[in-house]
Amino acid sequence: SRQPLFVENVHPGVDYYRGATLFPQNTVYHLVEIDLTTAGLEVVSTDPVEPYNFAATTVQDFAEMNQTQIAINANFFWPFYSNHPFSYYPKVGDLVEVNGIAMTDGEMRNPPGAKWPALCITDENRASIRGSGRCPIDTWVAVSGNLQTMKDGGPIDFPNQDRLPRTIVAVDESGETLWFLIVDGRQGLYSGGAT
């Protein structure tokens, strides 16, 4: 197994690891392990500007606005296109509609979608991943992704994917530990992303 290049405890109950692989191509990854039982730890998500419309923002801006130690991308959205670094939509502040469930402070901000697996965090800070896209009734925060890659401890077959930046979320069986694995991509020789 590869040892991470960098390890840091960024907050009580939150450990950050950064590492890299060279084969089959350069890939830089970031792993965050979160102990959800840590006192004072809170999970937050974006509020819509108006019903079902969210203002596009960067991960860094979200982290600064919410004073978080860790922030990730969640919920695919539309409209979206990315032709090259100067031709893309949305820009910061543009309104978008998100795909799949979005909940903040126990309030439904966007309805669930069967094609969009959900990360659900209860009001007692217990996490689960729901392939159905629907969260338990006591959910406090929820976001969606586009693929579920494991279920009941085993892999799920899914279509081949292009090498892109990726955010992968995992939860232990107790729902008390949450992991974020982020793979940098579209950055030439630095990091090409993951399939």
C-alpha cells in the first residue's frame, strides 16, 4: 500500500491525507476521514437562493462563507457545459438546478431522484448512503451524487467512465465514520483524474 505524502489533523475528529500515484498516470488524491461522533462537529450544505434554484459557487468560496475546515462538491446540476477553461457555465452566482435530493437543516431544498444516490446525515450525525436517492425521515443534511460504486461491502458494476476529477464518499457500517476521497483531474501532468 502507498503511504500518503502529507497527513494533518485539521479539526478534532477530522484527519486529512494527501497522496499521489504515478501509474497508470499521475494522480493526486485527497482523503478526509471524519469521526461523526466528535462533539461539536457539524455538517452543512448549500441553501437555495429561491425554490429549487441554487447560486453556483466554488468549493473554496463555500468553505470560506460557512467557515468550514473541509468542503466538497456535491449534487450535479444543470445547465452545465465545460468546453475549455474560458468557455464554461455556470459562473459564480449563476442560478442552477441541482439533481437529486438536497436538504439543509432538516428542510427539503430539492426532491430526491431515483438516478441520484444520496448521502444522508441525520440530526444525530449518523451517515448513510442510499442508492434509492431517498433519505430517512430524521435526515438533517443530504446531498446527491451520480453513481453508487459499492453496496453491502461489495462493488457494483457501473459503466466505464472517462478519466476526470472525482469525489467519492464512503460510510462505515455504523454510520459514525465518513470518508471523502477527492481525485484531482484535468490538470495535465499534475493529475489526470480517475475513471
